[in-house]
Amino acid sequence: RNAVINACRVHSNLVQLVNGTLTFKKSSVTQAANLSEHKDILSEESICKVVPVIMLQLYINPCLHLFVTPALVLFSFKPAKKLFGGSVQDAFTYITQVFKYEFVTLNNVDGKDLYNEALMFLRDAQCVNDKQGEFGSNNKVILILLHLLQPFVTGYRIVVITLLEMCKRNMQGTPTEILLYSQKVAQKGLAQGLVHPYCLSRDMLKNALFSFCILKYITKNETNGEIRYLPNEKLLRQLACFLDQEVVENSQKEPKCRL
């Protein structure tokens, strides 16, 4: 309790403790939200609900860097079976390229070393079974790690959905158009309780777009000073297949793979 009270004092511009209940200060929340950036997507009431969660996620993100690599190894199990001939390491190598601009710990490091260190952590935590090539017995930690990734996985998948919709319509889009449409898709999912509020983060959606451009999932064209992106449907569908998986309670039943 004392730790919470002290934390409230440090962040008194954002939160207040009234009769034992912790609440966000509305004025600070709306100011931090930058209403002009979201007014076409969310009502002010919705922003007041969403922005505090996004702000909390920003606190979580630095800690997440400690666990993102093991989480990505676990996340690679299903796609390994479907897309990479059962090789978790190959699937991990693929997805780290996608997220390397989101998580700095994935940059300028040998991919094999990253994988082996993560595997060692997962073995020690009983999250993987080497002999069987499947998840281990520590379901609690497995679920925590997979849930930590979900806002990013879902956010990137939303951008993929937007780009595939452009493919269907045989059109290109400016970065602003793609980001705005992606936020609208995220808002629909949020209203149905299907996505994390952080999926509305413009910074994360921009990172996804930048990553896709580097990896040639989209081609950058510039005409008369205007930048437009042309999607590569084949590569985007492969990525969509990788990202399209749910975190479920019976995670031990993941397919047997090669570690």
C-alpha cells in the first residue's frame, strides 16, 4: 500500500487516490491523448478510457524488453509447424525481423545467440520440453509471456488487414491513410472487446509500417512529393498466417516441433 501511495505522489499529475480508490485525472488524460489526433476515431469519453491504458503500457514496455525474446520463441511454435517445417528457430528468425524495429533488444545481436539465450531461459522456467519439442509444464509463465506480446501482435496484424484490404481494392495508400484506417479497424475491435487499447497507438502502427517497408511487404512509391505504399499480397498473407493465433489456457497442447 505504501508503495502505491508513493507512486501516486510521483505521478500526481496523472492519478489521484481518493478514499482508497485510484483514479486518473481527466484533464491530464485528455491532454496526454492529443484529442485532435484521435477526434475522428474516438469520442472524448472513449479517449478518457483508452489513453490511461496506453499510458500504462508505456510503463510496461521497457520491462517487456527483458522477456520479449523468450515470448517470441513461444509464439513461434504454431507457425513453425504450419509454415516452417516444424523448425521453431526458423520461425523465430522470421518474426524477429518483423519486430526488430519495435524492440531494440532484437537489434545488432546475433540471431542464433538471441534464440539460444531465450531457450535457456525457457528451459530453466520449465516453459519448453526439449525432448518432446513442445511447451513445458509451467503454464502460468507461458501464458504471461504470450499475453505480454498480444498488443503488438494484434496491432501489427491490424496493419496487415488494412494492407490486404488495399490489395483487394487494387489500390495504394499514403502513410496517413493507412494509419487512420488501421486505427479505425482497431477501434471496432476495441468496441467489441477483442483488442488491447494499445493497438490504437500511432507509434506502434508507424513502427509496423516502417518494418513492412524495410522487409518489402510494401513498396514505397513517391510521385510529386507524395509517398504511397503498394502492398505485396503474397508476403502479407504469410505474415497474417503467422500472426493469426490466439492465446489459450491449454497451451501445453502446442504441436511438437524441432528446437
